[in-house]
Amino acid sequence: MGADHAQRAFIGSFTSAGGLGVTVAAVDRDTGALAVLASTDAVADPSFLAVGRAPGAGGTVLYTVSEASDGAVAAFGIDDDGAPRLIGEVRQVDGSSPTHLALAAGHLLTANYGSGSVTALSVRDDGSPGPVTSVLRHEGSGPDEGRQSGPHAHQVLVDPSGSWVLSVDLGTDSVRVCALDPDSGSLRLHAETALRPGTGPRHLAFHPGGGHVYVLNELEPTVTVCRWDASGGTLEPMGETQVLPYDHEEGDAPRTYPSEVVVSRDGRFLWTANRGHDSISVLTLDETAEKPVLAAAVGCGGRWPRDLTLDPTGQWLYVANEHSGNVSWFAVDAETGIPAHAGSVELPAASCVVLA
């Protein structure tokens, strides 16, 4: 399945909260609608997923974390009928509660929230995860005693140049830039960028131009704009923008915990999912890409939107609503970027949506 012809959606969910585990759905490219094909609970709490290719066979491989105290990862092949098939064994990551994973230089990386670390594992020819090759442990804390008593790595991803690995840490209010040795699988800390204390950075997204990064904060509903220099692996904070149409400090609305940030492929729009406010925010970006402006906030089609995904065409936006137990899809207005609710499918404890 080519990236330009998305035909499958893969949904993760919390089995400990009644979720189905990993679910595969067919995607109607004309309407954006999802139709569930199959599910498996072979892995506990597969809260985040990523799609790759098997180095040997070349087929689609679905990777998942197991967000448990004894954290693990697993890989699934997808049969023609959509049924997910476990490849190899479930591998422990030498870290607790992994919340995110990514592929880089022939390795699988996990962000381990509970232990505040990033793990690298080898990937076998059949696509299955191999042994742990490196664990990079974060250090530090933040001013929020309830959420920042220690490091909490929440996201790990590769920059567009493929040269650097970035890890976002909610507990230390910082983003780390790391180098991954493709031969040994060793992770090395290159630099750490401090953000405003107490913001609790959760996830980030790159501008398609490659020169800017948008860090979404969970403990305050803001996005921090940063300049990114891939030649030196440096991240420079420039300013913050509110992602909600009210001042969170005034207490005139429920406490909100933003969860995911997505940038349009033409670099004109930025969307965030906002738990508590239960909304999707739309921010516009100008040619400088440095000054997001809040344009609208619309309902997320459920409660507690944990994940937000844009389809390859840019026409459809998908939201995993954890507490209402559904995945909703929205038609994106090409001129304004404002999403319009188009439908939903029931999926208990939904936590993540990826397309391939």
C-alpha cells in the first residue's frame, strides 16, 4: 500500500480499559469513513502505533508499544483481509510505560514515560523487534510536583533530515537532541533545549520546510515555536501561542491537557487536540512559519481526544477519543483549515490512529 493511496487505518486502544487492542479498519478515500475489519488483543495496552516496512520481505509492518509498567514493543504483519498477525515475539524495552515509538536507521525507538528514558532496539529482517541496543536515561524535574517529580519521556521521533533523534520530556520541560549510531544502535545525547518551566511539553511536529518545530505543551495549553537547524542539531525556542480561545489561568473553562499537534503538508495550518476542552484547535501559519494564530476551535466528536492524524491527501483529519470510545473523522476545508465532523466509529478506549 503506497503512502499516497491510504487504504487502511490502524487504531490502538487501552485493553485495560475495555479496548480491543490493535484494530485494523478500511478507509473510504471518498468519504473518509472507517469500517472495522479485525482486531487483536495479543498485546496489552497498545496505546501508540507506527507503520514501517520489513527489511527482508518488504511488506507493511505495524509496530506498537505496550504501555505497561514492564514496557514492551511488538510487530504485526497485516494479512490481505486486514487481520493483524504477530511477527516474532513481544520484546521488553528496559523501560516502563512506553507512550511513543518511531523507526530510525534500522532501529525501533521508544519513549518510556514511566522511567523517563528512550530505548533503541534492533529490527530483524522479518520486521520483528530484536534485542535492546541502547537505553538513554533522561535526568531532571519540573515545578509541577504532581506531574514533574522526575523525567517523563513522552515522544521520540526522527527529524526530516534523518540525522537526529528528538525526544520530548514532559517531566523536565525540555527537548533532547540525540544521535543514533546505525551500526551499533547506540544513542548519544547531543544537546538539550530547555522550555519554559511548568509547561510540560508532550509532542512536537515539524514544519514541512524543515526549519521550524512546534512543541505542544500538556500542562499549559500552548504551543512553543522553535527554530530547527539540522546542520548542527540545534533547537531554539522563539515564543509561545495559546491553543485555546480563553485564558487557562482565569479558570473560566475546564482544565485542558493538549495531546497532539499536526501540521498541514503545505505548511499553512496547525491543528491540536485538546483533552478537557474536547476540541480541535486550528491555527494558521504565515510564510515565516514563526507566528501561529488561533483561528478556530471545534468539537472533537467525542470526549478526551488523545490523538490526531491527517490523511496523506490532507482532506481528512482523524481523532481518537479515548473516554467516549470512538474515532471521529473530519473533512478539512482547504481554504480555512477548519475541520467539519463527517462521521465516527465506536472503538472503546481509542488512543491512536495511523494510516498506511
